Amino acid sequence: MSDLDQSFTQAQEDVKKLTSKPSNDDLLSLYSLFKQASKGDVDGKRPGRLDMVNRAKYDAWDKLKGTSTDDAKQRYVDLVTRLLG
């Protein structure tokens, strides 16, 4: 396992230790970076406009289309580190 993979795995554990809830923007970033790092580019159909939560998640993930797995992992680790402050 590479150092980046270990850091990514550790960040997934560390994010559960946050003492306060992140902002909605940070939550969407955490979600989209995690999905891009673990699954790659978004696929499937965009949720309808009445499904606002899943549509926002889809759109956030879609903005990362083309981002490499390693870049998404590093950005996720950096965001978790910043949130832990």
C-alpha cells in the first residue's frame, strides 16, 4: 500500500472524529472527492430536480470528472486535515 493510500485510509477514519459538522460545501467536497478517489468519474443518470440532495451530490462529483484517483485522494486528505484544524 502506498503512502497516499495509507493517508487516504487514515483520513477516512479521521473524518469520523470531527467535533463539529462541516459546512454543506465541505460535506459535498468530502463526498465528491471520496467518490472520485474510490470509483472514478461519475456515471449514471443525474437525479431529477425534486431530489435536491442527490442532485447536489451528483453535480459535485461530476465537477471532478477527469480528476485522477491520486489527485482526488490527496485533495481528500488535505481537506480532512484542514477540517481537523
